[in-house]
Amino acid sequence: MTWISNIFRKKKPTPAPTPAPVPVPGAATFIESFATIDPSKWMISTWSAPGTNSTHKGTFSAANVTIVDGMLCLKLSQTKSGTMFTSAGGEIATNQSLGYGTYEFVARASTTSTTPVGVGTPVSGSVTGCFNYLAGSATEIDVEVEGGSRSALTQFTSWVGVSTPNQTLVISPTGSMATPDQTFFTYRFVWSPGKIVFSRDGVIVATFTNVVPTQPAQFIFNHWGTNDPNWGGTATPGVDRFMYVKSFSFTPL
């Protein structure tokens, strides 16, 4: 209500704006710990979600975006009416577009656990997405985990247009390594001209040089439903599931 109070007081000289801090080379310029969902930094999606087909309709709901135990929680639920499944998931996206630099986030993929550290199982009919995106996939760099039978796999993909070939690598856990739904992993990708280097828990897992976007894009976390045996799995109505994100940071080149 500052503009109202200004009417009833004498005008004062307008103070000079505080200069924006000059970024320190190598310092993060976007840091998020998810104590809250800051509307100056993030927008919450309330529109159609991917995965819609003749037997399935996907949406995003603001009610499915919450903070649980100091972490971002994106809920996904599915219902069935007749032969049609409906999914309501959650999604947030940065208000600003981000370009070349280091992207780092700590996330746990979709399970039935209602708390970040609880025991839960992955359920068919879901996709955990952590990625940047520009319309038409003109820029898209993905870290994704499907539900159901492929829940142990982590998929790294880049696009420079939805109608052009992508570059992708799928990795599976080795030895006693936990799966991405069982625990939090620290994911990182360094996007630079002509190269994307992906790592998980400090270990480089992929380097892409064939398909490398060039245009800045929003960064997105989402959890959405599917009814497709070839992507995400068939729907599982009546079972709520949750993905969690501890933190996110961006450091420009």
C-alpha cells in the first residue's frame, strides 16, 4: 500500500536506486533452498501437462506444489472415469531465462513416500522432470526418471527442436548404488557452447557435443502423469506419489 500512503504525505526526494551487485566470476547468481516458494523467482503451473493422449488427460495443479520439511514437494494423483484417466501433477518454473552455466539441484524421484526421507515405492504412470526448456524444445536439457519398471534408470537428454533428433543417455545404478527414487542425488550439468557435461553425486556420467542448445531458457521442475507403456508407464489411479527437491543453483559462465 505504499502508493496510497504517498498521497497523504509530503513529497520527498526520490533516493537513488541501489546499484545491482556485480556478479563475482564463478559465483552462483540464482540460489534456492526452498524454505518457501518465492513468487519473485518461481511461477507455479496451472495448465495442461504433457502425456495427454486418447486415454489420458494431464494437468498441473497449484495445490500439488507445496513445501514439506523445508523442501519442494510436487504431488501427482491419478483418477479414472470410464476408459479415461486424468492426472493432476505439479510444476514450477523460473521466472527468468538462464543460459550457459552450471546447473545443480538435489532431488529425489517419484515414490509413494509422503515425506522426503520416508520409505516409498515408485509407481507406474509418472515422470520426474528436472530440465530447462524453451518453446518447441528449441532449448531443452533434461534429467528425467520414469515411473514403474524403469524407475531405477536416469535419463539425460538434449534437444534443439522437437522435430530434430535428440541426444540421450540412460544410466542404471551399479552395485549397491541406490536408485533415484530411494534417495536424494546431487545432479549437475555444465552447459557451454558446443558441450553439455552431466554428473551425478560428483561423478561425470555423460558428455554431449552433438546436440547442444544455444538459447537461454527457463528451468523447470515437474511431476506429471502418463498412461503410456512406452513412456512413464500405464496409469495407476488412486495412488498418490511425490517428488522432492532440496535445492537448486545456477552459476553463469
